[in-house]
Amino acid sequence: MARGSIGSRRIPARRCGKSRWRRFASLCYRRPMRQQRRDLLAAAIAVVALTLGIGAATIGRLQTGVDLEVRGDHLVVARVTPMSLAAVDGVQEGMIVTTLNGIELYQLPAFIYPEETVDNVDQELEPIGVEPPEPTAVPMSETTLWELANAPVDFMTAIAPEDLDQGSPDNWYVRDFWYYGLGWQDTVLPLAFGALLLVGGWYLLKIGQLGASLQPLAVPLAVAVSTPFLVSPLAATWEVVAIVIAGLLITLAMLPLAEALWERIPGASERRSIGFAVGFCEVTAIFLTLAVSQQPPSWTDDVVRWALIGAIPLLPGIAAAGPINLDALRSATASSGRVVQSAEYAAAGATPLFAIGTTQEPGYVTLVLWLVFIAVVARFTVRPLARVASRAQLQRDLVVAATEAERARLAADIHDDALQELTLLVRRLETAGDAEGAELGRTVAERLRAICGDLRLPILDDLGVGPALDWLVLRIERLAGGEVRLERADGTRPPPDVELAFFRVAQEALANAVKHGQPPIVVQYRSTESGASLSVDDAGPGIEPDAGAVAEQGGHFGLLNMQQRAEAIGAILDVRRWPGGGTHVALEWRAR
């Protein structure tokens, strides 16, 4: 969490003696509150899904969706639940049950043939009669029939009344329906697979084995991928309420991951559009989940629900990945980091789509093939780029650290040596009565103090970016020859390296605005718990269209410096020319 928030303050032991509170405060310091709440929500969904899945596997039973009743001396199908196995198999209301769980209940007329003998073994035998002469129920007591009607259906044969009227002894359209109950492949296998994805995926993501950008997404991504398998035993029971609960849990499990990816979308307008699209998919998927429980299963409905639920994390994942400029990779290794991050975000958004499948079949093979594909691509493409990006990042960090250390050393030398001697010289000149020389010395001392301020930035360390920008704008306004305005909304302070990067980018952008642009110059800064943003706009002719490419090739060192500062903290830098003239420099950083 950023400085200045509750989680970043150290709590003295005498004021808070309980170690439990200290651990909680430490946890808050390590992770932003929004991410913590998101992880807790995802974990709660996973716990509920796992608990219900285990319950369905242990005490649940297969619901065929067939209700039988006694009519006269035989059993008939009284009701078929719309969303049930029986509805899928084609069981219809009014069907006459001929066999139930191996017990014959209804006899249909069949031809009787003479016994085979030595004399007629090679001859085609003609029927000698029909037995029974007409469809007849097997004699049973009403009590026995009701006991059979209330028993679970494992195997059933039935015939429709119209088929019974139109049939004949050599052509009865009797249909078979087999229901074997819940097997280990319906319960234990998906639970074990889901638990492996949940725990193993979370661990690999958390330690950064699957990508540095995915570490903050460890909990929501693992939950989104594993939940379809954890609730699979619920759907396997074919109980309508259980199927609806499973569908709702799968839909809700996508939201934490979608929110985490949504926060990483660079532009505000893109985030707004994707947010509306995700909300539409979420509401529509919930509505369809409730609606399909009242109608027969349909392959079309399953595909539509699969697409809607999968789109919930997929849309923000693709938007967070953004366009990948492959041409830039040939000329700038710094772009490798962005490509790696884009690939990781896109893969994170797409993986739940392969895990969801349909309600009946989560699709083990499809998900495994997708994971294998990701592993192969990461091994031969993403990891080499990641190594390049890591080396480039390390080099940039070393350069930035060395530069700031040199700035601090120069500031200390000027303050402790030259500035002190100049102060003594001013006093001697005043004592000697040389007022003009003393005034010139004071002017030089003020300039040296300003240079020290630029080099060391104590106001940035003590008060943050907002006050430091106030000081910077006041200094720049004297040089700009016109209005330089700062609009700021300080919230939570970002980390120190982020604050330094924001200040240096603002410093470079304002210097360029004074040198190449013209007033008015407007600086906007905003910081919240979820991130910070900076923009600098001037009214000059605007930056050249090819400035970015020239910077990557070694020119425009100011623009290259801003790009490196942004990449060092994982921020997005946008430098463009407005259609009506003027340069727009925007820097946006999202808390991880």
C-alpha cells in the first residue's frame, strides 16, 4: 500500500501490543486494500464451491427428473423435469413403463414360434400365435406398484401411448433409459482436478513462476479456472436447484479476475466501455442461468452461456493486453517487457473460457491442451522476451539509481562546500561595505539553492508529489512567460520510486513545454488508492508525429528518459499531438 495510508504507518508496540493486529497491519502494508478485498471475495467463492462440491459428491444422488405414478394396474410417467436427464433422453409424460430396474411391469403381445426340431431347423418358422393377445400389465398389488414408483430409477423401458396403439407384435417402439447414478468420474475426478488447479495454480502464480504480471492475480485467476470443476458434482446430480447454484457460482467466480484485469486497462474511456460490456455479460449470464432451469436443455443455450461467462474475464484481459507493436521489438528491447505483460494478461483472461465449457462437460482435454499451448509459447517465446525485459529493466534501474545517487552527491557537495563558502563571502562583503557584491553573491546563492532543490528534492521525500509539483510549477511559471496552472487531487501517496518517476516526467514535460510549446500550460495530477495519473498540456504547435520512433533510435533524449521512467514503474506513457495543436503528455500508474 502507498505511503500515507493506514497500512503504511508503523504501529508502536506500546500502543498495540497484540501480535495479531501487527500481522494485520503488515498485511495491509504489503497489499492494497482493494486487492485484499478482491482476494477475500474470490477465496470465499472458492470455499463455497468446494464445500458444495464435496457435499454433492458425498450425499448427493442422481436426479433423473422422472416422476412415476400408478394408473390403474400399471405405471406411467407423470412428470418430466424440463432441465433433467430424462428430458435429454426424450422421456415424455404419459409413457407406459414396461420395465423398471429389471422388473417387468407390462407385457406387449409377441409372436409365438414352434420349437425347433431336426426337421425344421433349416426352415423359416411361421408364428403359431400371439402371447399375450393384447397389451397386459403384469399382476401386482397397488402397494408394490407405488413402492416401485417411488424408487430411484436406474433402468427403465417405456412406450408412448401412440406407439402402443400403432404397434404390432413384430414392431413395438419401446425405448430404453439407463441411469447409473453418480460415479467417481462425475464427482471425485472433477473435484480432484479443481483442487489441483486451485492450490497448484495459486502457488505457481504467487511465486511468479507463470509470470511476474500475474502475481497479483494469483487468487482470482486460480479461483476462476478451478470453480467450474469444483461445482461439477453439483451439476452432475441433475438437480435443478444444484445446477442453478453451480451456474451462478461459476458466473460470480469470474468477477474478481475481471475486476483485477479491468484495473490494468490503460485508458479511462476503455475501462468505462469494458466495464459496461462486462456488466452486460454478467447480468445476461445470470438471467440465462435462471431461465434455462425452466426449459429443456439446449446445446445453443449452453454455447451462449459459455460465451457470455467466458467473456467476463476475456474482455478486460484483451483490453489490458492492448495492441502489441511487433515492429517496435526489432528496434527497442525495452518494448519486450510490455509484450510479455500483454501476453500474460491475454492468457489470464482467456484461460477461464477453456475451463468453463458447458455445464455438463467442463472439458478437461480442452483446458489441458490450452495450458500445454501456453507452456510451449512461454518456453520458446515469452520467456526469452522476459529475460530481455528483465535485463533491460535491471540496467534502467541501475542507471536511475546511479543518476539519483550522483544528483544527491552533487547537491551535498554544493550545499556543504560551495554554498557555505559563498555565504561566508557574502557576510565579508557586507562587513566591508560592498553592498553590490553582497547582493550578487546572494543571487548566486539562491540559484545554487534552487539547483540543490532540483538535485535532491527534499520536498518530494517529505511531502509527496503534489507539493513538489506546486514548487515546480511556481519555478517554471517564471520561465514560461505565461500561465502555468496545476490542478491536483492528492489521495494516497504512491511508493517512493513512483513519486520520483512522476516528478521527473513532469519536470521533463514542463521543460519541453517551455522550450517547444507556449502557455497556457496545464498540469493535472491525481492519486488514489488504486493508482495515480499525471498530464501536462500546452498550447504550442505540438510534438512531431515521428518523435516516438526518433526517441527509440537515440534522439529526443527527453522523451526517451520519460519512456524509461514510465517503464521502470510499470506505468503507461502517452505522448501525442492534439488535432488543434499542442502537446499532451500523460502518465498513468495502477497499483499492483
